[in-house]
Amino acid sequence: MATTFIPFGLKPAYHPSGLDRSVPFVGTNTYIAGSDYTAPFSLSDGQAFYQYTPVAITTAGQLTIAANAAATRGVYGSFDGVEFTDSQGRRSVAKWASKATLLASTEIVFWIFADPALVYEIQCNGSVTSAAIGQQYDFDATNGAASGYSIGNGGAGFSTTALAASDVGTATQGQVRVVGLGREAAFPFGETNQWGDDYTIVQVQISNNQFSAPAVSV
């Protein structure tokens, strides 16, 4: 049973077509803004993009964390990495990058899972039953889309995004829609994941996608 709350972000699981579009460089798309590849992002001080962070695009065409776009709550996709030229002229590739790192870099290219049909897995900060299928959720405000952690000075950095404990309610626009039970092994020790677990892992699709027509919760 999923009894431990250890969220892992908005992690691609599969594509409904059966094509393998949930793996890096197969299902990801590049995101570049600006003619000189600079400043294609909008982050607050201290924030960072971590692997599987839900991301959005601002009206200025910059990549941002989905939680930073609360006015529209639109979601573009899930962050999977970034390449850039650092202040020493070295080309780098990483699974996470802070605002400070990106500000000191040029020729920035983001890699994003952006296919509107992709199905993701994410842990909910609460219990979810099968009645949630078709219902919509926002990212958890206390463990939301801007949260994550890094390991050392290397390229590993992981999102800790989770879903809110409750759905947004009927006739309300949420950020993602539950479409099934997650197959991700729960933590720790490979616990099974079942409907009604304390911190259920669910499969979702982006319901307020910035590149397709949104639909409110039923």
C-alpha cells in the first residue's frame, strides 16, 4: 500500500497511441525562446526547474513553473532537462537548473514532455478512490509544482510535485484529470499501489493544456 508520502513529480508513463513517447529524446520536444537563446525562462529567486516539474509558458513566451502561472493555471508539459553554455564557455546537460545557473548561461535549450495526449503518474497528498476517475485536480499548494531537490553538484535533480488532497469540484477547471490508477511502485520497499491508499499514485492527463482546448471537471 502507498502509505508513505514521497512525491516524484509529473512523471510520463505512456502514450495512448501505444508509441513510446514517454522516454527522453523520443517523447520530448525542445523549447527555445529568444533569437539569441537567452532568458527563455521566468523563475523567482531561489527556484529551479527539476526533472518532472510541471511547466507552463508565460505571455512573454518564457518557460515557467506551472505554479507560477496561477492566474490561468495552464500547463504546457513536464520538464525533463536542459542544456546550456555556462559562464566558462562549457556546454552542459543537466536534469535540473536553478535560476542563478540559468542567468549565468547562454544558448539555453529546454527538453519538455509536451504531447497533450501523454499520460503521467503522480502521487496525491491524500487518499484517492476509483471515484476520482474523470475528476480534475490542481497541484498541491504545500508540495506544489515549484518543489524539488538536487543531489550534490551533479546533474541529478528531482521534482517533488504532488496533487492536492482533494479534487477541484464539478464544473471547475483543474490542471490535470485522473484517468486511472498508477502503476508506479510505492515507496518505500516497493509497496503496492491501490485505490484508497493513504497517498495514492494516480495516472493523469493535463486537462488545462496550453495547446489544446481545456475541459472542466464533470
